[in-house]
Amino acid sequence: MSKRRKVSWPDRMRASIGYCLGHPLYRLFSLIPDWEFGLADHEVTRQAHRHGVLAGCRAVHITDLHIDRYSPRHDRIVQTVGELRPDWIFITGDLLNVPEGVPHVFRFLEQLRTIAPVYMTLGNHDHYSGVPVAQYAELADRHKITLLVNQSTIIETERGELAVVGVDDPSLHRADLRCVPTRANGRFTLLLAHAPNILDYVEAHHAIDLILCGHSHGGQWRVSGIPTFWLPPGCSGRVDGWHESGQHRLYVNRGLGWSFLPFRWNCRPEIAVIEWIGE
Ligand SMILES: [Fe+2]
């Protein structure tokens, strides 16, 4: 980040606990591969964003795939995304939990790639898995997917430019906002970040029109009358939906997958559609 931090010992400890838990849980749930609860039925949410440059454009935002094993529900997600006819697909990290998930994730991504260009960044579990960033980058290249890890790219549209910035995971303090391009007329800048605490780091000079993120899983288990209790570090209390700070707007998507237990309660997986409308 522009306020760049050294990785603290709690962050290092969290990363090693995440790494150590990943494989035993994968082996445990491999014994009952078809058992999942509350994950089969995704919800499509629609978000409108006013901006003249991209008016008439539509994107699909998905996050927190956690695909260790491809299943029929992933086919249904691809089908829904295809029916939404997006101009772009944005993914904000947590592709998998363990390295065994790599071929399954890219089987999913290459189908999305046939629908629209895919832009994505990485989350904490992608790092916990031990898969090197260079391997994600090489596979993304091979599948013609744009992986942005503290990088940005410019897309030319009929009415102006869309700058897509992808920062590495803010919850592990790996995001570096120096990759945000400077403000320009006729440009819309979208920031992809895994964790909602990115909103605590953006500053007034960062020319960012919209931030998309995930990480919270919407709480994963929601019990009415009880405050959300499953929220990983890096959410800063932001469970889902819209949040603002200064002139910056952030959308927290509940995501499609699970961590620790293949179980969601009162918290449907989400596919978010972002539709730009005129000012
Ligand atoms: Fe996640």
C-alpha cells in the first residue's frame, strides 16, 4: 500500500495457521466429497453505478471460489454468468484452498473466459495454499486470463477508458496502491481487492471510482438475532453490500465458496452484476 507495512507477527502466524489447516481439512472433506450445505443455490444481485463513461456496460463480479474440486454447481454458476451476458468478469481472489485445486479452478476459469474477458486478483487462501504467484501468473497467461497482482491495465471502450487495478490481498498487507493510475478525463478506474480493509488504505488522491471485494463470505453462517460471528481479519466489520469512505465506494460480495467447513447457513452464495448507467 502507499502506507506500506511490514508483515506483523500476527499476520505471519495467521498465514502459517491457514497453510497448516488447508491440507488436513481438504483430506477430511475428500472423504465425503459430495457433502456441502447451503452452497448449491446462488443468488444474482444487481448493482447500478452511475458513470457516463461506461453507461450501458455490464460486468459480473464473483469472488471466493475456493474450488478444490469442480462440482455440478460450478457448471450452474458458469451457465448463470453466461445468461447475464457481461462485458467483463471480475474475480477478487480466494480461487482455491489447496494446490490440488489448481486444475479445477482453471477448468472453471477457462469456461468463464469463453463468455467474456476475465480479470482477477489473489486472496489470502491463494497464498496459504503455497502455490507461487508465478505459477498463477503462468497459468493465467496460458488461459488468456488477466491476473493483476499490484498491477493495472487499461481497456478501451467506445466511450472512454476502463482502468482495472488489481492489488494483492490487503488482509495480508500485500496490497500496494502505487499501481493505481493517475486521474484522467474519460476514464473509469475499478479497483479489485480481496479484503474490505482496502477501504481503510485508499486515500483522497487515489483516483478510484469503484472498489470490488469479497473475503467476508457474508459471515458464512448467519443466525438471526446473533451478530455475525464468522468474519476473518481484514473485514473491519464490513459483512456485505455497499460501504463508503470519503469519495470512495466499495462493494462487498458474499462470494461463492466456503472456508474451514463446506457449510453456509442463511447466507446464499452471490453473483453480483454491476450495471453502469448514465449520470
Ligand atoms: Fe474466502
